[in-house]
Amino acid sequence: MKLSTKLASLFFLSTVLIIIAMGTSFYFLSKSFYKDQLQKDIEYRLEAHREVIEAHMNPETFWHVVIMEQKERENSFIIYDTEFNVQASNQQISRDMLERYRDWLMEATEFKTRRTDFIETMVHHIPHIWSFEPFMEDEEVAGYLFIDQDTGSFEEARWKLFVIATVMGMITLLFSGILIIFFSKKITLPLTNARNLTKRIAKGDFDVELISKGKDELADLMKDITSMARQLKEYRDSRQQFLTNISHDLRTPLTYIKAYSALLKDKELDPELIKDQSAVIYLEATRMERLVIDLFQLMKLEEGKVTMTMQGIDLVDFIRTVTKKVKSASDKRKIDLLVSSSQSEIVANVNIDLFERALLNLLNNGVRHTKPFGQIKIRITKQLNDIKIEIEDNGEGIPEEALPYIWDRFYRVDKSRSSMSGGSGLGLAITKQIIEHHGGTINISSTVNVGTIFTIMLPRIY
Ligand SMILES: Nc1ncnc2c1ncn2[C@@H]1O[C@H](COP(=O)(O)OP(=O)(O)OP(=O)(O)O)[C@@H](O)[C@H]1O
Ligand SMILES: [Mg+2]
């Protein structure tokens, strides 16, 4: 069953139940209300007549009272003496009825106080009210006033009300039915849209955009689905990009290895050539190995699967030692490496291997992208809450539009040249991960032909 049908049936059923509950309570309440009203009215009339008769006890008063009762519709009014003989009445009453009144009165007057009964006389199934009131003379009962009131007109009014209420109920039901169908369709429409779109997403079509109006849960759901589709698209694109990059970066060294090993295999070469060609194979195999190791490390870092064994070290000393490892490369290019610090000893908590890996990448990048006779300055400063490490070169710099992508895997500003010089574009992605695993941050600022500054902030230990 459709959700809209379920909702509509649910609302419709509750409306029907509410109308039935209201109708039933109205029916019973009106019944008791009318009964009470009628009883009070009759008793009030009898009491009024009694007061008049007791004040002026004579046949003239009797007739006067009877005439007043003649104005009332559908009732019999009788004045009895103490022996239940009729003294006066407002209309001709059959012998049979008089018998019945007499029997009731004989029993009812036993306690000498007013009494009202609802009598089912069953004349047209309309209940009657019988009531009597004794009147006194010299503190003795002198007779009885009796009324037999037909409740037909009241029943009729009540029936009319009931019919009106039923018709109103039906109209309400009809309108609420139309509204319910309209609104349940409106409520479920976004859900149906969402369902169709998730089907498209499942089939791999991520270019979906759900327009969500309003601020309710459904609008939130639409937004979540849209952002989920966007993330899936990004994930798919980055996975494709990743695979393209990997296959490209593996294919280049593999092509060399294949070509040179084919030469070694098929041709008789002199030992000098064999040595040269084996060296190329070795270099390319090393490059492939590095790529695989880097990828593996990055994957572990991204998944948070590295165990960070931290150690308190003197950062100034440590950086000087790491710098020595790039010395031969920098010397070759005649690049100066200068380390300075705000204090002679600055203690930091690091994972030695990983932190060295991060620094080496930044230093190697600096050496690689700085012209001969350039300079790389490393400044270590102790700040209030952090330790700041700046690695600044006066090399070629990075264009501003490339800066947002610099931390992406496989990103290289100058693709052709860098890949030739050996960089795979994983270094900065790994560096960023390592610094973040230390609870720190790394930022870059760079100007083309002026130089690049990498700024690392590490939390200070006390
Ligand atoms: N100091 C720098 N000066 C100029 N360009 C730089 C500098 N450092 C990085 N880059 C640019 O950023 C790119 C990405 O650097 P990254 O260290 O991630 O990769 P890579 O050095 O090319 O390769 P890998 O580090 O994996 O060997 C580099 O290819 C280079 O274009
Ligand atoms: Mg690098």
C-alpha cells in the first residue's frame, strides 16, 4: 500500500472516529439536558400554580389556573381533591387515562411531596412526564395539581438537532477527506521524488539535485541525499583520478624496465652497456618501490592506522641532523641550508620516523625547486602555545591558482618536469597527514619567482 494511501486512511479513520465520538456524546448529553430542562419547567409551573391556589383557594382560581395551562401545548393538567376527584382540568380526558392517572397518583402521593416521573406511555413511542404537587390549606393537604406532559416537541427539536449534526458531520467528513487526500499526496510527494532520485544514485547517476523547500525533516532529508550524492560523486571522481595517476606513475618506470631488460635479454652487449642499462632498470625499480611505499604509508595515515609512538626531543638538534641528510643534494646545487632558532633548546613531542619523513620532503622540495646559489632557511620559534617551524626557500615559487591543490595526492605543479625528476606528488599529502597526526597544522604561502614558505605549528609541551 502506498504511503499516501496509508496516511489518508489513517487521518480519515481518525476523523470518522472523532465525529462518531462527538455525535454520540452530543446525542446523550442533549437527551439528559432536555430531560432536566423539561422536568424543571414542569415543576416550576406546578409550584407557581400551587402558590396562586394556596393564596386564593376558590373555584375561580382553579379555573384561572386551568385556563393558563390550556395555553400550553400537548399536556393534560388536572386539579384533584384529596380523594382524587377531578376539580378542574384543561381538556377532556378519557376515562381510561383518568384511571391510570389515579393509580399513579395514589401510589405517588403516599409521601405527600412533589414527584415527577418519566412515563413510557408508548403513544407514538413518545415518553410523557407525569408530575404532581400537593397544595395545602390550614397546613393540611387540600388537593393535588397534576400534569401529564407530552415530550414530543422536545424530542422533535432534539431529532432536528441530531439530523443537522449528522449532516454537518458528513460535510466535514467529505471536506476533510478531500483535504486529507490532497495533503497526504503533498506530504509524500517529496518522498516519492527522493525515492526516484536514490534509484538514480544507485544506478551511478550522481548529478542529482533535490530542490527542498521549507525547513522540516523532509527538507533535511532532501539536503542529506543531495550532499550524499555529491560526496559519492567526489569519491568516484577521486578514485578514478587516483587509479589514472597510479597507473600512469607505474607505467612510466615499467616501460623503461621492460625496454631495457628486453635489450639485456635479447642482445649480446658489452659489459659497459650492460652496466648502464642495469642501472636504469635499478633506478626505475627503486622509483616504483618508493611509489608503492609512499602510497602504502599515505593509505595507513589516511585511515588512521599508524601507531604514533611519541618521544620528547630537542627539535633544534633534531632538525639540524635531518638537514644533514639533504646536504649532499643541496651542495650539488650550491644551495645554502640555514637553521636558526629562538632558543638553543626547544623540546617537542614527535614520532621521530614520521616527523623526519615530513621534514625531508619539505627540504627536498626546497632543494629541487630552488635555483643554484639559492637559500633555504629553517626557523624554529617557541610561541605561547605552539612551536613554529618555517621552511623558506627563494626558489621558483608556486602560482596562486595551484595553491589550493598542493596538498592533493599526485598533484604536481609542473607535471612533465617533476615526474622526470622523480617526484610522484605524494610528498605533501603525506607531510600534511603526518603533521596533523601530531596535532599540528601546516600552511603554505608562495610567490612565483620569489619563493615559498611552509609553516608548521606543533602543540607545545610544558
Ligand atoms: N618549495 C617548493 N617550491 C616550488 N614548488 C614546490 C615546492 N614544494 C612543492 N612544490 C610543488 O608542489 C608539488 C607537490 O609536491 P610534493 O612534495 O607533494 O610532490 P613531489 O615533490 O613532486 O613528489 P614526492 O614528494 O612524492 O617525491 C611539487 O611537484 C611542486 O610542483
Ligand atoms: Mg616532494
